[in-house]
Amino acid sequence: MKALIYNGPWDMTLEEICKPQLGSGDVLLKMEAVGICGSDVHGFTGESGRRAPGMVMGHEVVGKVVELGSEVTEPPIGSRVTVFNVLADVAPTSEEGDPSFLNKKVIGVNLGRRGAMAEYLSVPASNALPVPDDIPPEVGLLAEPVAVVTHGFHRLEEKNIQSKKLAILGSGTIGLCALLVAKAKGISDIAVLDMIPEKTQRAASFGGKPVVVKKEDTPEEVAAKVTAALEGKPDLVIDAVGSRGSFDQCTALVDEKGSILLIGNLAKSVDLPLQTVVSNEIALIGTYGFDRRAFEKGLTMVPELKDELTTFIEGRCTLEETPAVMTRLAKGEQQALKVVIEFASD
């Protein structure tokens, strides 16, 4: 089969590799649509350090079941599925992938050549979850970013943290999913920040209050804009960016005794304004990926969010075109909320 191999920063090549072997409890999927995630782009450049040379990326997946393992009866051949991509809550071995940064096995993230930027992917049958027939493949794969945000809200609920005024940093895929999930949970007073005015306008069309951040704005000036938009300081701030600057902005934004939900993790480290966090009793809540509960919940939300999620798809490419697209995205030469790799149907 054809697969994209990540050779190192800025280097990805299309190669012929063996089709995945099918275990007795596995299903073989023929890819229909694979999303290019922002984390894939940051891994491609080497910026995040969270992709290893020799691997196949790709973790936002919708495919058709084309073969069943000897012990599998469901899902049936021909059915459309998405993939809960966490295979185990232990780090992979060095033979399987890269165990250095994540204590779980995740398809397309740290499992070597078990990624979706290929023509076929084998997964345990229990990880292949049906996608409703009326949901296009490119929309179905957005269950993954919806699940990322859903897991974040589950983390808040575990700590009995609720919000009346919410600010979201970043109007990309995760930021907009955060807006949609927050609205579904009954939060109506939501400001969405971004440096690109067109991106904040999409947030406005989804019911958010747009706040355009200028490069020369200080964190205090941005905080004043958000306070004006919300008519008060946010009690919850979601960082969907994960840069040093966005973290600084979060601590300047949030109200006393408020909470910051950290989803973005682009920067390996940030400066912690310890006295501000301690004196204002700010809670910092980290969240990464999702568990099965969040993924299944995210998948059930896709039909009700279908109209909004459809607008996320702003670019399409083939597997062959993907290295050039990744390069343009990384250089900022192509702007797209979500680019989907499409595969020819039989």
C-alpha cells in the first residue's frame, strides 16, 4: 500500500510499504478521509517534538471496513467507521514507536507505522465505531477534535468547575469545537480570541463574541477587550493554542478564583507567574487527548453539530499532494481550518 513516511523535520515522502497484518481481533479499514491536524503540522516541522522519524502520521480517521479478523463479526464489512485511536494506556515499546513523550499507545501519534496517512489501517474491532450513514466522511472525522474538547469539559466536571463567562484563546479547530461544546452545555457568554479577524468572524457566526488581538496589544489590553465583550472577567479561560504568549494571556485574563483549561501544548515550557496564580487562587487544569467516554460522546454530538462542522473543511488533497500541503500549512502559505486527505473509492 501507499503510505506517507515522516523522515524528519520538513521531510515526508510517499512510499510503498506492506499492508497491515490483521490480528484475530482486528478489522482492516480502507481510508476514506483523514484529517491533517495542527499537531501533525507542528510535528512535521519538528516544533513540538511529538513525532518520530520513520512513522506514519494521521489520527483523525474515517474509513470503510474491508476485512475482518478471524474472531470478529462486527462492524460488518462495508460499514463506515471512525477510530478511537488510543490502543492502550501504556507507552509503546521502542520497537513499536516512540515511548519518550506519551504514556499511552496512540495511532498516528507515537506508534511508528500505525498511522492513517496510508491507504489502509488495521485497528482492534472495538476501536472502530460506526459513523451515521448521513454523515460525510470528512465531517465524521471531526468527532476527534470534538472529543478532545469534551474530555476537557469532563476534566472540569470532575473538579466541580462550572462557568458563566468563558474566554477561548484561538479560533482554530479546537477553539471552535470548544465554542460549540460549551454552547451545547448551556454556556452562552463566550468570547473567542484570535489575531486573524476572519477567524473570529466564524466564531461570531457560531454565537461567540469575537475579540481580535493585535500583535502590539499587551496582555492587559487584551484582557480589557475581553472584559468589555463579556461585561466582566471570564471565570474560565480555555487555551486552545498552547504557546508561551497564549499562556501569559490566560493568566492576565482569568478572574480571581477562576480556572484555566490547558488544551494546546505547542510550547514545551512556559513561564509561570507564580504570585499571580497563587494570590488569585487560579486553578490550572491540564487535559490531553480523550478517553473512550469522551470520544463516544463526541461522536454522538457530530450529527447535531453537522452544519457548523461542515464549514470547517476548507481544503482537500490526495495522499500524493499531502507533503506539499503540509509544507504550505507550516509556512503559513495556505490557510485552512481543516484540510482533509481524500482517497479514491473502489
